[in-house]
Amino acid sequence: MAPSPRDASPALQDRMNDVVEGVNKTIARLLPESDLAEAPLYEAMRYGTLNGGKRLRPFLVMESAALFGVDAMRARRTAAAVEFVHCYSLIHDDLPAMDDAQLRRGKPATHVAFDQATAILAGDALLALAFEVLTDSDTHEDPRVRCELVTMLAHAAGPQGLCGGQMLDIIGEKADFDLGTISRMQRMKTGKLISFACEAGAVLGKAGDPQRRALVNYANDLGLAFQVTDDILDVEGSAAETGKDSGKDGKAGKSTFVSTMGKDPARARAEMLVAQAKAHLNIFQGRADTLKEMADYVLQRRA
């Protein structure tokens, strides 16, 4: 589901569409159709990645890379890698053992369109493929850069990142979390992958520490703002708007920013986080204005 004009300014919409088109072509090239006996696996992998999506994380890779003049092909490969990890997490998150969701991006979840075993394997294969892409010299000629990208993505996806955050999310169905624990959970589950996406462009461009820190700080606030608005959309949004099952966090009894703070304080917190995120980018003296626009979009989105 592509962002609608009411969600983004025309200029930002055009740039997002360009990223979606370019990254989708790269994903399709890295994930060709197969006529082998195991073809259903490839079909499920393509279904889970090419079946819509805003490509927020690839957008952040492309825009951060552009700040340092990184070759677009290298940036798109890195963007595809982070999207493979993101899509793997969505496929597994929708499984009956996790959130038991029926819809993803307005269409049947992968385990519904195929079956649970195929969905599990598709997610596993996408995770492996992400690292295969990053280790290829086409992503960068410097092996030290490739190693750093692999280390960063492994950290973002592992027990200190996405997987650890998902574990806390499961625990949160039976425990009442305070605001600090909810923030930590979401920084791990959502924020670490967004942080990788922002810092990856700087790594590809061999940027200095001040620029890298600025992008990481931007990503930390942006990722938390994204999750706060996601919690609000889970309460306010419909399946037609968001493209996924709505109200599932409340039904599962999960601790969220909205359940802990209330909807209006949560919205105010998101606004504060977006303002902080944008301020971190002042170091780039106007060259990161598109990333600032993205922060505003995260705050205003309805999907």
C-alpha cells in the first residue's frame, strides 16, 4: 500500500515513490522467480516482500546515503537487505504463535496465503538473504564497510534488537509494563532497525562520527515516534486504512504507549519526539530536509 497524498507532501510523495520503485526492482532482481521443486518458498518470499509497503527503512537508507554521495546501486542493495529483515519479521509476527494476524498490507498474511510452515521458511530465508546481500562486493568494494554493515544489522535483528523486543512484546501480554519498559521494548523491536537504516548510509559513505551520531539520534527519536503513532493507529485506524488487523494490541492485553499514557498524552509525546528528531539533523545545514519531512510524515500518517 503506497502512501496517499494526504499522508505526505507532493515532493515527499514523489521521492517515496521513486524509492519504492527502485528498491522493488532491486528486490525482484535479488529474489527471482524459480521453476525448481522448492519454488513455493521463493513465491512466498516474493509475496512477503513485494506485496506492498511504504518502504520506510529503505527510504531512510537512500536518503542518508545521498547525504554522503553514495552510489545509488550500493544504497539500494543495502536498502533491500534491511527490507528483507523487516519483511521477515512481519511474516513471523503475523503467525498464529505470535500475533495471529490475518491481514498484512491490505492482503492475506503470508501464512494465510500459503501455510505456516512455508511462512516460517520464507522468513528464515529472507533473514539469511539479507546478510548474503551485504557481504557481496557489489554492495561495497571495501570489506571493512561490508563487515560493519553485517555487524550492525545482526545487532539490530538479534536479541538486543528486534528479536529481544519481540520477546518483551510477548511477555507484555501477561505483564503490565511501565513507560520505561515500553520505550525500551519499542526501541529494540522497531527502533534498532530504523537506526540501522539511517546509519547505514553514513557507513557506506565513510562519514565522520558527528554525522553518524546525528543520524543515530534522529533515528532513535523517529523510531519511538513511529511506534507511538502505530499504537494510536491501532486504536483509531481501521483495517481499510492501515492494511492490517486493527485493535489487536488491546484485545491481546498488550502494554502500549496509549494504554499506559492515554491517547492524547501519547500523541503529545510523538510530537515532542519528532521535534527532537528534526533538531538532530541541523548539523547537515539544510541538506537533510527530506529526512525532516519524513519525520513529519511519521507523525501524520494514517497507515
